Amino acid sequence: MGCTNTLNSPESRGLMPMYVSTRNKALPIPPIDVLERFSVHEPLDTRFRSCARLLQAIWRERRGWTMGSYARANREPMSLGSRLDSTAARAGFNYLNPAIAKLVRMEIAYREQGALIDEARAWENLLSSTALAFNLLAPLKLNPTLAKSIMKLLFSIDVKQVDGVFFETSPGRGNEAYTGDHTALDALIAYTGKDGKTGFVGIEVKYAESQPANATPVKARHMDMAGRSNLFIDATAPKLQQAPLRQFFAEHALCYSMVHERRLFDRGQFIVIAPNQNAEIASAVEAYRLHLSAEQAQVLPFGTVSVEDFASAIGKAGEAELAKQITERYLDFGPVHELIDDWTPHAILNAQPMAD
């Protein structure tokens, strides 16, 4: 009579889930021939970035849009599958629907004084977090009812009204009343709560980045404010002033200044939005959390929201088609897995006539 040997199960042997995980829990390292087929072989890409770049190239190719090119410093332009050519870019095909594309055009044209928006990234680069930020958050600006629902579903904030959604925004670039530098948020959702108090959610969006980029040195004004903010265990910790934590440090302090220094809002919070499977960003976020004090949750909370949860919330709020589009575009790596699964050994050799 058979029995189940629980003593020899993966759990009993203490194996980590990665050793018994299914394909749904792990991304592959795409083979070079697959990457070259879609013109996305970038040797310095991380595992997630390589898969995400390939996914964007597949998404573009399935729609019949011509790939664009990219010129590295002092080199000739090269075709890159994760880019749109100029015609497709000008038509707004980096965005999930025409309404979002039109809003992006308006946001870029009327951007804040001093706002830095790389238009090539916004229009041509399918991999860019700029496009992801607009694809996720522009629908909230276009639909206040959706925005209210998302505030409740994602941030547990029951708002009276959403007062605005702002992109690439800062209350005062270079202004010593804030951080004294040019720190800005990818987006900010301003609201009025049912208690009549004003608030905001400050947002940084990441997609395929391996870590937040290097930035300019931290200003003395920023350090003074961070030191008295009670956000940090030690605001002078060197790692907070270096990549990959410098960007989070600057933006969190900027959000603090908006509430506690300048009183623009009664409350606020700082959120990083990123895909669950981007391990490098997840690692940077957790490293940043280690520097936060226990008091920061009351002073100005820091948190994360996955792109997966954002898409799910959009679906629950009644925008099922938009949720499906976000998932297909950014999160469903099924097409990547299929390219690897469908490889047939010896297929090329057997298709060629044998030499005498």
C-alpha cells in the first residue's frame, strides 16, 4: 500500500521555493538567439530588464509597428526592438489608448517650469517608466470616479474628491523652502478627505530599471530638513546619499517638506510603484526601509504598490479592458516563455540538405 513520504518533501528538506517553483514564479534568462531575433540583445540588461525588453518588442511586433533605433555615444544608430520608429511614436502608440496619448501631449507641452521630461523616452521607448507612469495614472486624471475608487482600493483613503493628478511635479525646483534642489515626483495625486483635510500621494514609478540612477549631491538644506524630520534613523548615513537610495531619500524629504515645512497639505505619503518581479528595485526599496525610523509611519508614510496590484485595482474599479491592456503590455510574460518552450532541437540542421 502506497503512502506519501512527507519526510522527503521539498518543504521538509528546507528547500527554498525557487528550487520547486513553477515558471509562473520565475523569469528566464532569454537565449541570445531569441533576443537577437527581436533585436533586443543588450548584454548589460538584468534578467528582468532583458525579459521586459523582449516583451515590449513582442508587443510592438504583434501590432505591426516598425521598430525604432537608438544611438549610443559616438556610435551609429542601431535598430532596437523595444523602440518605436518615429511614425509610430508620433501617432502615440506608446500609450494604451488615444485619450492617454492626447493627455501626454498636453502634459509635455504645458509641463511645469524646469520639469525634465525626455520626449524620446516618452514617445519612442516602450521600456520607459515614463510611459508606464502615464499609462497607469493618466486614466485617473481623465476619470475622477476611477481616481476615487483607486484611492480607496490601493491606498485605503476614502476621499471626498480627487483635486488633481500631476505629472513630473515639484512645488519648487531649486527652492530653498523645499529641498533646495531639482527633485521632482513622477506623479502626485492631490485629494480632499471626507474629514475636509487635504492630502496627497507622491509617486515614483519604476518598470525595468535595475536601480534608481545616480543624482546630484544632497544639498545642505535637504540634510538639515531630513535631520529634524524624524523620518530616518540617521539622516547622515552615507548610503542615503548614494545610488540606489539617493532618489528615494530626496523624494521622501520633498514630500515631508510639503506637509511639515510649507503646510501645502495636511497630510501625505510617498509611494514607489514597481513590478513584483523586478528584484533589483525590490532590493533597493528594502534597503531604503532599513534607514526609516519607527516614527516615519506617522510623520509621512513610505510604501510600495506593485504594478500587478494597480492593474487589479483598475479592473475592480470597473475598467476591466484597461486592466487587461496593462497586464498584457507590462506583466504577462507568457509570450517570452513560449519563445523558449517552442524551440525545437536540430530543427535548423534537419532543414538543410546533408553534404555528400
